[in-house]
Amino acid sequence: MLADPDDDPDAIKTVYGYKVVTADARADRLLNMPGGLTARAFHRPLPELRAAADTLYS
């Protein structure tokens, strides 16, 4: 994904001249789950994931 100014500077990489960020890093920022927690989201309880999704899409 193309990087946004709000993305974590440590997560931004340059690929073929474009500043990009991985989808999980973007999800971490949007869901306020620092530390790569979205990459391990399958370990989280379903109600907690639904609450995070409701927050993201509301």
C-alpha cells in the first residue's frame, strides 16, 4: 500500500521509488493495536475482533 503521512515511519519502506507500508502495519495504526498485533489477530477472541472492526468502520 502507498504510505500515508500518518503511518509509522519505521514501517515505511521504499520500493521501486514508491514509499509503501505493509497492510498489517496500516491495520495496526487504524485499529490502534501497536506492536504488530493484527498479524497475530487470529489469537484474539472473536468479540474483541468484532469490536475493533466496528471501531474501524464506524
